[in-house]
Amino acid sequence: LQPNLIVMNLCLNASRKANNLHVSLKLYNDMLSRSDRPDLLSYTSLISACTFGAEWQLALQLHEDAQFVTGKLDILSFNALLGVCRQASRWEEAHRILHDLKGYGLSPTVPTYKAVISACARATRWSDAVGHLSSLMKTLDTPTTPGSGNPSSNSSDFILQYGIVSKACVEAGFGSVGQALLAEAEHMASARGLVSGFPAEWLSVLHWQAALWAFETQKAMHDLDDGVRVVGVADVLIEAGRDAGAMSLLIDAQEAGNMSLWRCERRKVLDLHDLGGRGSCSAPVAEAAVSAALLQMAHEHNFSAKHSLVIVTGRGRRSIRGIPLLLPAMMSFLVDGLGLEVRQDPGSLRVSRASLHRLWQGERWDTKMS
């Protein structure tokens, strides 16, 4: 039996979710050789599959093919193409696609503006990003159309866009504009009753100085010093090359009792799989957390190892294609970076007391073995 168009579209959607462009293109070529030609849904899935690798030129070609083969385009296909341009920081193409979209008789939706804003912000086109942000905000209180989402129920998502544009302004040297946008976002959050539930991910899109300012302001005014926000700001600091600041932030939060690095502090079990209640963290934040934990253990016992260290990394079940990300990154950091002897267990790593003692005495296990 030959699979029909519905089955092929389901397969295309699955390969898109798995970020596997190679499989998507193979399926597409199979469809072209069959009597069941690709429809617009097929092309939209194909275009979305280009996002992971930022294959914007291929996405543009597929979009043109979609119109030629199916004779039509819709807002979902345009938004998928804009998503690829956003990933590739192709702001000029994003502007042109937005213009084409309107010329085709379609109205931009919230995802449309979000993609164009991000494309401009990533290219540090701050004035363009501000203009599109203004257009997006005009949709906040307008009636929604099918497929556009409900802006009034997604105010936090709108506020996230303020953070993205603010960072672009700061990086372009217009810090005062960025600060004004942050103040406007704070006012909007307060007016819409979002202060207590202010989106923690908002901090992760800010410039590192703005992220620290917003974090400290929220902590002082609304007592929002939780682990999710701490990890978010640590991520921003590391991305800006301020690793020491990230480690200090984690240590301060641990000592203040606002978050715990440990699943079980008495047994020295460090849980990277749910750091700060956020779920799995990034590899750079995981390195900072391990460094902070090692420093805390060293000071606690006067640089004399009393316990082994267990690091929970997870088995990759939440990762793309089920491939563990933290475990190999931590193995490289501990073995290659710190010279520790590490035993690997399913979903965790164990560093022995003896290996920790050698580390704190300035010795490396790998040089001992050579």
C-alpha cells in the first residue's frame, strides 16, 4: 500500500518537530514522484523544518514552489517563512515578506510581528524593531482572528517582545531607549495584573545589565527572587562572558535560601535536571552550578573532601531526539576541564572523594595516570 497525502503530511510534521531537515526533504522528493502532490500544509511543514539550521534561502525557494504548485498561500506559510528569517537574522528578507504578505491580502498576526521583531533585533536593527513592536501592541486590545491567538490572554508574551527590542537598543548603543522600553513593560505588567506572575523568561532575553537591574528591582519590589529567575539571569550573564558573575549569583541565591543547588545537600547530590525548579538548564549554567557547588563544598570542609559528589544530569528523555545533552557536556567539563575521575551512571555522574581531594590539593587525576 502506498501512503496517501494525509500520512505523508503526518510524517513531514514529525520530521519537522525532530528538526530533521534531511528526512523532510527525502519525504518531499518521494511526494513529488507520486501522484499525490504536496499541498500547502506539506510546504508549510517543509519551510518550518528549515528553521533549526536557519536555511533561509531554501525556505524562500520552497515558499515560491508552494505558490506555483498549490496556487495559493496562507498566513501560516508566511509565518513559517518569517520564522526561518528570524533564526537567520535576515531582517531585510523579513521586511520584504511582511510587505508581500500584506500585498497578498493577508493581515499580520501576533506570530508575524514576533518573527519580524526578532529578525530585526538579532540584526541590531533597533529602530525597525521598535516600529514593529508598536504595530504589535496595536493588536493587543483588538478583536482576534482565527489563527492569530488571543492577545488579551497573552500579555506576558507581548512583554517578552519588549525585552527582545530593549536588548537590541542597548547593543546598538541606545541604552536610554532600552531603559524606556523596560519601564513601559513594567508599567504594562502592573496594569494588567502580571506583576506577581511576571514572566521569568523575560529576563533571559535582556542585555545582561538590564537583566540584573530588572532582577534586583523585581526582587526588592515584589519578592520574586526564585530559582527560575536566578537561573535565567545566570544564563544571560554567561552568554555575555560574565561567568564569574553567574557563579556568584548562584552562590548568593543558595546562601540566601532562595534556591537550592542540591537535591540532597547532606549527601551532596547536585540536581542539574531541575535546577531552580526550571527543568533542565543549559550546559554553561550547569558548569557554573557545578563550580559553585564545588566551591561551597571546599569552603564547608576546609578543602578536605568529606563526601563524593553526585551530579544528576538526566537521561535525555526531554531532549530533541532523546539524546542527552547535559551528561556529555558535564563529562567533558569534569574530566577534560578539571581533571577529575568520574564514574558515569544512567542519568548521573559520580565524582569520588579522593578525586575531589586531589582537585583541591591542585592535582589532576589524568596527569596522575599518565
